[in-house]
Amino acid sequence: MENVIITNQEKFEQIKAAMKKSGANSLHVLADFDRTLTKMFVNGKKVWSLMGVLRETDILPQEYNINTQELFNYYQPMEADPLSAKEEKKKLMDEWWTKAFSLMIEFGFNKSHLQKIINAKMIAFREQAGDFFNILKHKNIPLVVMSASGVGEAIKLTFEQNNFLFDNIFIISNSFEWSEQGVAIKPKLPIIHSLNKDETLVADFPEIFTKVKNRKNVILLGDNAEDVAMVEGFEYDNLIKIGFLNENVEENLELYKQNFDVIITHDGSMEFINELLLEIAN
């Protein structure tokens, strides 16, 4: 299939066979959001994230955009550097998100801004994502979305806008404490970022954990190597890790091969995942 690389075909087939034997009732999907369920390129323009929409529009004052772009320019290259030590990167991400949330609060971020992010129409689910969500719904397979988004409440709105917020979808992300007027007061703890998802365990969210604790087969979806840590703390039987390598394929392919069982390159569709789900569930 175009844009799909299977790291070890024999291993992949063995894990898939084990999942097929157990069926849909033993399966759940654990996924990142930005650039995983959503496209990296929309109408030819790179869209980093929901947070990036806030940064690149006039939803907040221009001074906010300048300040937050400076933070992005400073921290994002270090986040993306595959050669940096994880603990050092984790410290830097803590700094970045703390400063980012402080800026949002300083410039009066409120609930109306969440809807404006959605209305900007800069975020789009991947091709065949509708089929993906519907397969999970009809096969009663839980989808746990674990995101480091700085505007996590907008994830739910994105699903609602596209009529995909089904009962089997559960979201773990950053959120704010709000005033009675709907103005952000402070971020809820713990703050989730790309480097500490291994500390944000699904088991820490009992209302979600009860839905998946007996579903020991996991398909994990992410767009960077650190996303594989989302499954840490969960005692799984079988795991298939699928990574979206959206750009700079040649430079990053070996790193992704070390971390993922399947790699979907060049901002590819959900077709391979949909076929895999149907094969397992049927």
C-alpha cells in the first residue's frame, strides 16, 4: 500500500493474528490528536496543531501571536531533535507549556476563543478518518485520545463539529479552570506535553480506565517517537504501534523504524488502519 512501511512483516503478522484470535472485544485504540488523527497539511499549508491555529490567527491580540511564536521558534526545534536527551527535553517542554499557558491567561483567553479556533477551519481529520471513527463505533471499540494540546477543550469541539463525538471516544488532554464568565484562570494539573505522556497514565483516569482495562490488545497511533510512551503503565497482551511520519521522511525514517511497527508517510490516510481494524474485528 502506498505510503505504508511495515518495519518487520513477520512480527507484524504474528501480532495481528493474535489480535484477530481475540477479536474486537479485546481491542482498544490509543491515539495522539494533532498531526495523528488530523492532517499536517491542509490546503497546502502546514498546520502544526490546534494551538498553532491560535498562534497564527487574530483570535487573540497581535502581541500574543508575536510572543507565542517566539516561544514556538525557540522550543519546537528542541522538541523535534531526536538526538537530545529525553530528560533535558522534558524540562524544556515543562518550561514551554508553563510559559504558553501564562501567555494565554495574560491575554484573556476564554471559552469563546475555543469556538473561534474551530471556526477557522484550519484543522482537518485525515482522509478516511470518518470511516475510522465509524468502524470503531460499530464494532464497539474504545478510542482513547491522549493529547498534549494547549487547548484540549477544542479537541472535543472538533469531534462535535464533524459529528464524530461517539460514546466510545474518550479524551485525555490539557484543560483550564474557568471563571464564571468563562475566562481561563489557570491550567488544570498535571500539564500534559509531548515528553511526559508516559507519566500521564490512562489508569489515572478511572472513568476511562474501566472502559479499556480488560481490552488487552492495543493499536497505538502517534506522530512522533515519544508517542509510543502513551501505553506505558497499561498491561497489554499485544500492541501494534503505528506512526505518522508526515515530513522529512528520509531524515527520520530510521528513528521511526526503531519505535513503530508500521509507518505511514507523507501525511497519509487512515486506509491501512481501517483495513487492519476490519480484519481484526471480523
